[in-house]
Amino acid sequence: MKRLKWPAWMPVDPYILLLLGTVGLAALVPARGTTADVASGASTAAIAFLFFLYGARLSTREALDGLKHWRLHVTVLACTFVIFPLLGLAARGLVPVFLTDPLYQGLLFLTLVPSTIQSSIAFTSIARGNVPAAICAGSFSSLVGIVITPLLAAALLGSSGGFSADSLLEIVLQLLVPFLAGQLLRRWIGGFITRHKKVLGLVDRGSILLVVYTAFSEGMVQGIWHQVSPLRLGGLMVVEAVLLALMLALTWYGAKGLRFGREDRIAIQFAGSKKSLASGLPMASVLFGAHASLAVLPLMLFHQMQLMVCAVIAKRRSHDPVAEEAGEVSGRKSAAGSRTAVGTATRSG
């Protein structure tokens, strides 16, 4: 039997449809009572296992090699954890005209989340950019985000977002400790993870679906969804479209102003303009508890939007004439060698 493939013309990531289906299931059949306790415990275990896998996958050697291109990585980190949050803070002026306060808290949280790994690599490869740099930039962002995102949430959201000081300790125990454990055990389990990466990828996505179901079930029981109207959702989508457009322009032209070559600019644009659903959902579950459903809604919408827009940009960049500059030739050779490994990566991250 031939394996079923998602139609190439379909603009919606099938995993997003699964996420939306999970939200619908939580709306129709939310977990209550003992079922909610079991789902919450399973969600906690799934989040810890998810970050254990993240740690086990990150190659320490690749990370150390990537430090040689420190200007690019500092630029991506600045876009992710400085410029994005500043734009999020500026969006405060849109309350209450475009956004309700809970939706704004979710939007601000979105700006604090680390960058993606898989989709940044895939789009950089398609656009003939610096793929090794995109790999390292996404990995560094995810690693730094485990520490920086909770600290930024404590500083910028505070108690208004459902955040408490105890959440910092919970982040350390539930996210950072499993991540470090994965790094320590990578020497012995790295080969197993490489051989079974497709199966473990399904575990990744299944864990995130469980986190989504638990978070939205809690939101339904608490009656949070009565605070959101279709008009407000429309306003949120407009705000996010503007946010994405600004970051795509800033990363592209800002990198040009900093005198990066074409291939580096592509890596900076795709790694510096996107936010990770895979990292953001578990963090929101830990940080916001029962309020996590509204906190992750802006992130879920932004994730799908960035995939659709960046897919179009990457395809157009792939047809750009490339000058045979000495600094760019070596990057293109590395990108060509990495393309086959990242062809299906746009469905996660």
C-alpha cells in the first residue's frame, strides 16, 4: 500500500488540524474530576519526557561548532528575546480596542517563546540559505528559552498572567532537569534516538496534543472561553499578521544592515521571525495552569500563520539569483548536504 501524503497544495499544516480537533474535543468532552487529575498527571509526565528528548537530540558538538558563527546567533537571540518582547509590550496600546486583556497576555507570552528548530531548518534549506547556522540558531534559542522565557514571563506578565514565583521552580524541575538529563544520557541513547526518530516524533506530537487537551479542558471547566468573541479573534489575527510582517522585514533588512551575506540573512530571517509551538505549549501549561488555554491560543494561530507565510517566502527565495561570493559558496555547499534530512520538517517546531 502506498503511504498517504498530505496534498502539497493544501495551505494548512495537518498537525494544526489535529490541534484544532483536540481543542474541539476538549470543548465537547472536557476532562473533569478524576479524569482531569489523571490527564493532568499524564500531561506533566509528557512534558518532562518531551524536554528529555529535546536534550537527547541536541548535539553538543554541533552546538560548540556553531559558536564560531556567534554574530549570527546573537542576532537571532536578540530578535527572539529582545525585539519580539518589545513589540509585544508595544501591543499593550491595542487593549481594549483590538484585544481583551487575557488575549493580550497570550500575545505577550507568544513574544517570549523561543524560536523553532525544524521548520527554520526546512525553510532555510528550501531558500538555499545557511542550513548549519539555522540548526545551531534554533538549538541555541530553544536551550536559552528554557531559562529566559520563564524569567521574562515573571518580569513582564507577573501575577496578571497567572504566573507565580513557584512556577520558576516548577520550570526547573519539569523542563530544565529532564533536558539536562537528556544531554547527559545522549552518549548512550543518541544512536537509539537517531534510529527511531520517526516514532519518537510521533511521541513528541502526541505529548503536545495531550498538553493541549488538558489545558483547554481546564479552560472549559473554568468558563474562560466565554471571554472570547469572533470579533476579538479576528482582531487578534490582524495584530499577529502585522507582528509577523514586522519581524520578517526587520530580520531581513536588519541582517543586511549588519552586512551578513545572503545565506546568513535567510537563516536569520527564518530563525529570528518564528516562535516554537512545541516549546511554548508545555511552558504555558506549567506557567499558566488553568489559564493556559487563552495563553496558547495566540501562539497556535501565529504558528500556522508563520508556516504559511514562510513557505511562500522560502519558495520565492529559492529562485533568487545567487552571487558566487566566496563567503557564500561554502555555506551553499553545506546547505545542499543538509536538504535531504529536513524535507518534512515543516510540520513541527
